Amino acid sequence: MIFRQIVHDDLGCASYLVGDEDAGVAAVIDPRFEIGEYLELASYLNVRIEHVLETHNHADHVSGHGRLAAATGATIHVHSDAGVAYDHEPFEDGDEIELGSVRVRAMHTPGHRPEHTAFALIDLDRGEEPWAILTGDTLFVGDIARPDLAVDKREGAHAIFHSLHDRLLTLAPETEVWPGHLGGSLCGGPGMDMKVSSTIGYETRHNSLLHEKDEDAFVDRAVGSLPPQPPNFKAVVEINRGPLVTGGVEIIPLTPRQVEQRQAQGALLVDVRTDLQFDDAHIPGSLSNTMLRSGFGTKLAWIANPEQEIVFIGRDDEDGRLAARLAVAVGVRNLGGYLHGGMTSWRAEHRDVGRVERIDVRELHDRNGALQVLDVREDTEWREGHIPDSLHVPYHDIDSLPKGLDPAEPVAVICASGQRSAVAASLLKAHGAGEVIHVVDGGVGTWERLGFPIERA
């Protein structure tokens, strides 16, 4: 049997290639938009990709099912409740696909979405019971999927409760759990682990939500700390349900003069270098969103206006091209180009640059009282503890200068680590704040660990 997990690190998405080496046939489950790795694996293992299976209509990334079908001639399979507009072979609960001696059995597990289906893997050379379950967006390592991206959140949570207790948790304890997402994905909660797999038995013992046997109490917990819904999730679902997408987006190199012209015409400049490089020197009015850490695509979807053209600023041309691929993966396709030669070409022409001061948490404390403090974490994080007298606006909600902020006075921007505050600091500068200071090398948690005062809501 062939079994490979392929992870999209930026989005925290996991897809799978499953097959039978002797039969020379394979299937891909939940493919990402960039399909090169699947084709390379199939060639290396000498198998044909004949099937593409979707656990559901994804809300966080654009699927590669259309590109894989075009490249290989594979048949796309999705549950009959998915309501898709492309050629496919629908399946129902209990249906199986044969891959030589390997069977992929559909287990309908609604909740995250009504059509959601997990796939049990059976290797007949070893036994007739499932040895693994591809749980998609139902059961994660350490957590469960969020229930609010298709139906009312409580309705979705009730459905997930039954999908877990009536279906998945009835499998043998040693059954391996291979989820559709790892820690950092927007489709799960804060308990998601970066570990790539688990077992039914281990999750039953150690996943705290699975300990809640009362259905109403489970629902209360499942919906009690949901993060905000991503702004583009409905658009991404419609892309994945609609006619097959087989092409990417052409991205062209731009000279500094052309970048300046595009910005004057309303384009959004997104600097994908590290926040340190951005703070040292950046194009005035550009936004910081590093692609060198996970979550670039998710943050981009928050700060990008679908109607606004985007131009990427990187270290070099490859940065611009890679940023474009990551953007297309989350359905952001209005791309105007990238700065040819990276930021070096801008500096070489002696063009104006902006800068952001950086301080650590200790220095913030030393200057406390002389600075406005803006906390840009999520509401749940804010309620758990924040710096006294600080203002609060989640970074993705900064579409103007926050109420209560004096643009003429210096403002220090803080989060949990320095990453979201990098985006927020650049947003404040773009909206006209005068002196913006980026708090780095830690955040509010560091402040508390150092013994500085904390307020709790």
C-alpha cells in the first residue's frame, strides 16, 4: 500500500496520496491548488492518479481537483450533498473506491459542512477492518473542526457531536487518525496540534472536547470560543463548488516607477519580506505580511480588498512569484505584479522609504505612560488578559485609525509574538498614524510572565 501525507505549511492543510503499488493506481484526497508534488510522487512510485476525492467543499483554500483532473484524466468524487457544478461521480455513505487491494470507504460526517465525509482506509493484504481514517475537517489532533462555515454554528456543532460519537469514535482505538488540517489552520480551534497524526484511542483519552458526553454542553464549548469567520470563506467555497479552475494567475515584474504608478492608481502594496526588513525600510504606504512564516495567505485574505489590485514587494523576483502562488491558493487573484529586483531595486534608485521603530516588552514597560498601546489580538485573547489602559482592535479589523487613538501621539502595537503586530503597525501607518512602534520578541504573554500588571475581562 502507498500512503503519503502532503502538507501545505502556510495554510496548515494536509492532503493525501493513497494507492496500490502493485496495481499501479492511486487517489489524491483534498488536493491543494499546486499539484506538482502529486504528479512527481505518482511518477516516482509508478502509479496512475485515477481518482480525486474531496472530503467537502473547502472554505479556506482553492482546491486543485480541477488541475489534477485536467493533468491526469482522474475522476473527481464528492458527496452527493455537495451541490457542485463540475463533472464528478457522487458518492453516498458507505460507498467504496477500489485501488487494487486498497479500499477507500466513505463515512458521511456532517457538521463542518453538510456534505462532509471522512474516508476509512482498508488494506486487504493486512485485514478487512480500517487501519486509518482520513478525518478531513471533523476530528483534528487535539481539537475538532469549527462548525460555523456553512450552517448555524449550533446546528453544525450538534451535527459534529453525532459524527464524532456515532461514527468516528466507534472505530477501533488503534485506528490511525490523519486529519485535513494541522495547528495554525483557520478551520480549527486553539487546541489543534502541529503533530501530523494520532489515533482514535489517544484522541478519546486526551482530546478534552471528546470527554464531553452531554450534547448540549459539547455544543456550548464548541461554539464558545470561535475565532472570527475569515472574510473570503464564502467566495472560496463557491470557487470550489463551481466550474473547474485549471489555471493560475499571470504575474509580471514591475520596475520601481511602475510600482509607484500602480500605487497611485489604488493598488495595494504588500511587502512579503520579514517584519525586521520591513521595519528597517519599506515603500511608504505598503503593508507588511511576511510569507516567511505560516499564515501569509490567511492574513492576506483579511487585509486584501477583492476589488483592489495587489503588488508584491519581496527580496527578489522569486519572492514575488511565490507570494502569488500562495495568494491564488486562498482565492486572491487580482494580482498586478511584483517589484522586479525586490526592495534592492527601489533603494538603488534612492526612492523614499518608511521605517518603523522596534522595541521589546521590557522597553515597552519602561516607557509605559508615554505611549499609547494598541493590542491587536483576538477578542478571546484580550479577555484572558491585557495590558491596563491599552486599546484593543484585532489586526484584521483595522480599516481606519481606531477610535480613541490619537494619531499625533506615538502608539506601540502589540500581539502575542510580534507577527500580527507587524501587520497592524503597517496598517496604522497606511491610515495616517504618525509615530508607530512595533513591539517584538514577545507580546502580552511575555508582559505577564515578566510580572507586569494585567487586567482581565
